[in-house]
Amino acid sequence: MNGTNREKTARYAEDLHGMPSQGRIEDLAERFDRAAGDPEAWEEVPAEEARIERPELEQISIRLPKEDLDSIRRRAARSGVGYTTLIRMILRQHLNDPLAH
């Protein structure tokens, strides 16, 4: 698997499971790389079971301080995701954190 696919795989897994640390993303990408070369690591499942439903998204407008948005854009670029994706990931992580409520 080349670097681009590794990054996409890590981002996809990250979107599904919250926002892991950079080290965890790299570990996850490495695990997928190892499994990709091992046919026994992949089990056959019917296509309807393998289908992943994407949540319906609703567009909103939000005003953020310029320095916060600049920081998010830099962090997103370092992580290899779009800044709006990163904002959704941060919101989801916060909502899933039992200590945040």
C-alpha cells in the first residue's frame, strides 16, 4: 500500500472511531499495511454487510476567531484531512467524551 492509500485508510478509520493521536494513526495504518499482504487477514463478507452507511450531514454557518480557524487549518494540514473534517472530528470527540458532559 503506498503512502497515499495509507493516509486515506488512517483518515477513514479516524473518521469512524473518533480522533486518535498521531501515533495511533500511524499504528493503525501500519496494521492495515501488514494485513493487506495477508489474504487470511481478510474475511469474506456479503456486500450488504460490508456497506457502511454515512451519516446525513447538515450544513451550518459558524463564526470562529481567525486565530482559532488558522490553528485548525494548520492542524488539519499536518493530519492530512480537510479543516471541516477536523472540526467535525473534534466535535464528535467532545460529544463522545463522558467527562465533557
